[in-house]
Amino acid sequence: MNVVDKARVKPAAKLLSGNNACALGAVAAGCRFFAGYPITPSSEIAERLVTLLPQAGGVFIQMEDEISAMAAVVGASMGGAKAMTATSGPGFSLKQENIGYAAGAEIPCVIVNVMRGGPSTGMPTRPSQADVMQTRFGSHGDYPMIVLAPASVREIYSETIRAFDLAETCRTPVILLYDQVIAQSSETVALEPPTTPRAERKWATGPREEFKPFAVGPDGIPAMAKPGAGYRVHTTGLTHSETGFPSQDPETVNRNLGRLFSKLERHREQIDSWEAVQCDDADVVIVAIGISSRAARRAVEICRASGVRAGLFRPITLWPFPEAPLCAATKNARAVLVPELSIGQLRLEVERLLGRDKVEGLHQFSGEPITPAQIAARATALASEA
Amino acid sequence: MAATRFEVRFGGTGGQGLLLSGKMLADALASEGKNVAQSQTYEPTSRGGFCNADLVIANGEVDYPLPIAFDCLVLLDQLAIKPSWSRTKPNALVIADTRNCPDLPAGDYPCHHLPLSRTAIELGSERVTNIVALGALLELSGICKRASIERVLRASSPRSFLDLNLDALAAGYALAAPVAAAAS
Amino acid sequence: MFTDAPNFDVRDYLRLEMMPHFLCPGCGHGIALRALLWALHDLAIDKDKLAIVSGIGCAGRLSAYIDANTFHTTHGRPLAFATGLALARPDLHVVVISGDGDCLAIGGNHLIHACRRNLKLTCLMLNNEIYGMTGGQVSPTTAETRLTTTTPLGNNEPSFDACALASAAGAGFVGREVTRHVPKLKELMKAGLEHPGFAFIEVLTDCTEVYGRKNELGSSPEMIMRQKSDMRPSAYRNTVDTPFHPTSLPTGILMQNDRPEYGAAYRRAAALAAAKGAKK
């Protein structure tokens, strides 16, 4: 502890937990409405926002259940507020109904899911990464989803801000997904408020008579009619036409649902985010998110020190999955290792892209995080097998 | 090679202010340009049961934020020994309270059995045992400047507790000073 | 046309492009909708500032017909959506339209907490004693012994008195009316819309096509004529303060108080907190 690299951390750095960074990021992003329900290990977000939001002119409310918290968030956003809720597995399951509504009716909002051990009530104070597929496919029907997976306190702050920006830009719900360790551990950080302007919602302008609430331009994003602005439109969870009114006309349904997916594809440049560490010459590339990616980062160092060429690929945007960057990062690798706190969800996606032959899982669902030593040992074995 | 890591555990029981000691130390280290990650174990028994604050200190980024093997163990209750011992490095610095942690595992390791809680009681409140321990830790480990921790203590103590906290910190340093001198 | 409403033309408040509506012939929901629009007209509530939030079911579909900011939400949740909307936009007049299944079964938890919270919202529960849209299943207000597709031997569950429930849960305003008395229904809705806190209004309407037919209750006019007599022998037994009389179902404003409204109280506390925060 003799060498002090003063340049790396600003003097104002303070110990801050992931959940607190999320609350601070939300306010910095312009969040002015939070509805939630107490649940471990996400409650610190609500407990911080209950103070921060009124100071920023916003509203905090603890609702009667997880379902109503999600509904209230969508309701507030329909009124024009940037809105968020936060929960964990059992609550996330309950929220699926209205997450689907937000996706279908294209209501921007941010949902934080702090992963704890499951299934069911599971292990409230232990980490898990077994909601990877639920964040993508949790509600019924076909709909796209943006899921961001920060892996540090600093990144929770910046990704919370990005979550709001993407929600507003793409008029869609965005899920922020991280595990109990990242949520409740603290790190010394000096948070820098964003210097770029925040994304704001595209509001309807122009004559009321000609306005169609779900008609779009080339970006695929319909302008939203703000209640009170005179447009008096209808919003529904039923499949609807450009007029906003229910329709089951096959051509209309095809066009509108197809657009839900294509609108995200058109914004992939803004949505995609990943980190590739020492992948170019790696024989083994480790693909991981959250606390497992932190262990993998150290495992890469351990491997490299013993002559094993390992690398790390870390999706920061988990869904839509950064397909091309993963393929590029693993091009030269002989094996790909996916350590995760689940029986194999992230691995399924990596296998889909790279084939089953090349991909190995390191799965642990005991509630204990996977250690750097475990990953390093497995990566070393894979390097010698390959 | 991976960035230098130095791992500290404050181990004891719920209500001893372990997380607060950890936070003050982390903020002091951050002011010196170091990075710190702090974690704790959440147990259903956190009130009255085993409680810990684990710090991973690094010059660069902390890659893995959870402890792997402790370089330093501060024990304020007997309860903390069992869950901590197997994860402590063989030559780790161990600081233990004489009153609450009387029986330490046998072995040849640098252990400092100090009257941390008794000193706090003599100062007027057992509640500042964590600050006495912090002073002793810093005297023996030298991981952080005294001025840095004092600055944090002044900034974060409630006014009514500031003098007591400063006295406790000084007492901790004083308690460990002869030991530190003997060792050097 | 009602002769006592010379200036009121229901078409001014309807989305005529949505006509014809999808309600069955004889359904009472249209009468309830007309009474609501009449009340809004009488109170001169600006359509641009009016938000209608509805759930799922026959009642839930009504929002699409109203020329306002309308939100057709998920089953049982309109009160929760409306809570977020009203808190984020206190300048809007928020009205919830729900049904007996939507409001009392799947959304029962939201109802009792909306009553308790007392946020300014007007909640109309259109009670036709049946899940009509899904084909006529038993609901929480179906009277005992009635036949439905899921009670082929007769309903053997007691039913809710929604007004007693809302009163007990703390609603600032509770009222009940039947579709038989349109001007009275309109006046009750006006009182509810003007109430500064949470207003719960139960509107007893008839499902002729599904419920009436299955139970041989006669034509729509016959069902309406019986609305205050023998329709609901079990629904209100021993559940309201007023002893049950088959011929005198309590209607009108059943309860009104001046408990503090949630939104205004929140904004006052928030402004204080903000001022304190600014001082620091």
C-alpha cells in the first residue's frame, strides 16, 4: 500500500452503495416519480428517493403492492413524468403484467430489478443472476426489452441515467438489472453529474385533427400526446391501430408489433454497450455480468500472470444482446466460459450465438458468489484442453 | 499482475458500529486517493448475531469487491472468530478486544490482544469501542494517515459525539503505540 | 333526450367515430356513461384536463368512447394507474371507471388502499353482478343462488357490499345509485366529482343479455323496474348500517367527510422538505 495513484480517484470520493448510486442517478436523469413496495435487497433505493424526490419537486409513493407500484409508475409516465420503480425477484414477477402494458402501449419507464436467490422467496439477502431470461421474456406475448446490467457502483449511477435516456428516446420500458452484491456493497466513488443534455420525450405537436398517436416517422418512435395539451387520445393495452383505438386487423397488428421491435433495432447504436478486456489474443474468453464479471476480471489477471491467455467480455446492455461484439471478441478464442449465479441463462444466449461446442458454463446457485479462483481454475483447465 | 489488495475485516456483533468504522476508514482512504470496496454479510440474526464490515483496499480499481483473504482482522466479539478465521491470511495482523474476545485460536500469528472496549468504557461509552479499534488498527497497520481519519471523523460525527470520538481515536492510537514500537 | 337538460348534448362528449358502441342491447352501462357525461357537462369540466382511466371488462371499454384523455389499463389496476397519474399531474381531473370484478375481485386491494389514502380521484364502479365480457361468470357481487356459467348449481358465496367496504376502508365520499334514476345518478356523480378527496360511487346496472337471460330476470325494462326491490336479496344483508329492506336499498350519498386529501398533503410536506433541503 505504498504507491498512491492520486490521479485515479478524485479527492471527493466517498463510500457509496450501489442502491444509493441508483437513487442518485435517477434524480440526475430527471426522474420525478417513484412508486415502490418494500423488498430486500432493493429497499435502499426507495429509502433514498423518499428524501431526494420531494427536494427535486418530484413525488415518492409507497404503494399497497408490487403490482400497483408498477401501475402507478406507468400512470405517472402517461402524465409526462420520468418515472421509476425498484424491486427484486418476487416483486419483479408481480410487476410483469404492467411491464408488458408499458411495452405494448409504449410508455417510458425504468424498472430496477436487484437479483436475489430464487425461486420464489428464495434467499432475500444472497445474490443471484437467475432473472436474466425473466427480464427479457417475463411478461406474456412478443415485445422487445432493453435491459442494462451495470457491474459497479459507478456504473449503476451512469447506467441508471442511460436507462432513463433510452426509455425516453425509444418510448419503452427499460430494466436495470444487477445482483444483491453490487446493490448492497459500497465502493468509494466521486460521482460526476452528466454534462450532456438528457433525452426528453418526443411530445406531440401540430394540429389536433391530423394527429395520430401511433403514426411514426423514420425513427419508428410515435410522439406522445401529453394529457392537457388538447389531443385527447386513447391509450390501451389492446393491440391498436395508428389511431390508438383497439384493432385486430391482421395487417395493422403486424405493422404495429413489428414496429415495436424495429424501433429498437433502429437505435442499436445508442442501446448497445459492452466491455471487452484482453480478448484479442485470448484462448479463453470469459463472458459474465454483475458480480461474476468482477470476479472474472480478477480471474483474467490471475490467468495472465500464470501464462494463460484469458479475456473478459462483459455485456453492459444485456438485452438486446450485443451479438456482433461478442462474436468479434471471441473470434480467436478456442473456448468461452460463462460463470453465472444461475443454472445457465446467460450461457443459453452465448450458446445461441457461438454454438454449444465452444461454450462452457460455470454455474453456482448456492447464494455464494463465484470467486476469482474458481473462474481462473476453470479457465486454465479449458485453455489446456483446447 | 492484479492491483495490490489489502483486505480488512471488522468482525463483531450487530450494533457495535462496525459498518460505521468501515465507512470512516474507506472515506479517509479515498481522500488519500485509494479505492475501497466495503461489503457485509446480511444475516437474519444481524441484531445481536455475527456482524462484519469487510474492506478491500486497492491503489487502482478494486476488481473483485468481496474479500478473498484478510490481511487484517479486527475482532470485537468472540462470535466473529469462527466465520473469519479460515479466510484470514497466515501472517495477518489480528487485533482483538480482551474483554469480548478472550479466547483466540492457538497458533503463531501476530496478534494484539488489546483492552479496546474497556478503554471505551473508561472514556464514558462502550459505544465508541469501534473508534478505539479504528485508532489501534491505524497505528499498527499504517494504512491511512492520522490526519485523514481525523478529518473524516470531524466531518461525520454528530456534534455531541465529536469530542468523545476524537478521544476514542486518540486512545486507540495510544493503546497500540507501545506494541507498534516494540514490533518495529 | 331529457327535457331538463336543454344545453346538454351527449355527442359533445363522445368519440362519435367509435360508434356504434359494443354494449349489448339493454345494457345499463350506457345509461351510467350518459349520466357521467351529463355530470361533467354540468360541472363544465374541461375535456382537455379530464383523464378517464379504466380497467378491463365491459365497464373498462367505456373509456374509449369518451372524448378526453383516456387510458384503458390492465385488469383491476385502473386505480393504481390513476394514482400515479393524479400524483404526477394534479392539474388533471382523474376519473376511474371500473366494474364489480375489476374493482372488487382482482383490484380489491387497490380499492381499499385508494379509499384509505384519500387521493383526489372519482371511482365509478359499475356493478352488474357478473363478468359479462368473458361470458357470464360469477363475480364478488353476484347474489346468492344466482346462476352463472361458473355457478351452474346456484351461487353459494356471499357477496360484497362495496359501499360498506369503501366506507370501512376510509373513503372520503361513498355513494350508490341505480341506473333507473338518471338525474339522481347524475347529481350523485357531480357530488363525487366535486368531492376534494377519494370518491367511490357504486352504480347498479343491469346485464340483461348474460345475467338476466340466465336467471330469467326478464327484459331490460323489467330488470330496471326491479332495481330497487328484489334484485339483490343477499348482497346487502347484515353488511350495512341500515338494516336491509328489499324495497329500500340505501342510495344517494351514504358517507362524506373532510379527511385531508393525500395529494395536497404530500405537496405541502414536499415543499417544506424542499425548503429545508435548500437551506442546508
